Amino acid sequence: MKIHLDMGNGRRAIRGYEPGRLRIDDDLYECSLILMPEGIVPDWRPRHFGELDAENLALLAQYRPEIVLLGTGSLLRFPPPAWLAPFFTARIGVECMDTGAACRTYNLLVGEGRAVVAGLLLADPPSGAAGPA
């Protein structure tokens, strides 16, 4: 899917997404990453939802956003509620959605000037792999 949005304000914008591939501004990414309006943290572990754990999910909160978007790959998946509790305690909203929806939502929130951080998983777990318990 191609996404066209001109931020015009120096903020990072998602220009396109397809499973396993993400275009941010003029750069192509093929690995999971953390995206904020003012920067990118490439090569975020986990690679896919099956590798997600509380520790690497908590990394998203260190940027002190208003809202966190978790793009879970091609399917919507939810981490265990205990992993999300620290976000609620810190009054940080969390939305889980498939990565395509997270990309679209990210651009909308950035366009509104919101403090958003997106953790975008670009790969899906191997067949038969279990997700977080």
C-alpha cells in the first residue's frame, strides 16, 4: 500500500508499507523498528511478535509519548495485559493493531501534532511459532 502524506515540518512520515517492507521518507526498511516523528531506532528487537517480551515493549515508553502504537505484523495480536500495565501507570495510551493499520494511524497522529511512538514489527512469526504467553 502506498501512503502519501506531506508533513512539511521535518517529521518522519511513512510513505509506504507492505508486509516485510516499510518506506519512511526516502528510506526503505526491512526490519522491525521504533518510529517517532523526530527519529527512527532501526533494527528493534523483536523481529516478529513471537519474539516480543515485556522488556523490549517497555523500550517504547522511554520516549515518553502520549500514545504508543504497536504494529504486530500482518495479523492483530495482543501482548499479555501485564506487559501493558506500566504504560497505563505512566498514563501512556497503547493501541495494538496490525502493522498496516499502525502505519496509517501513525501518520494521522503525527499530522495532528501528537506525541506518538510506533513499534512496528515487519515480519510474521514462522508457521507454528507461539506468541507471547
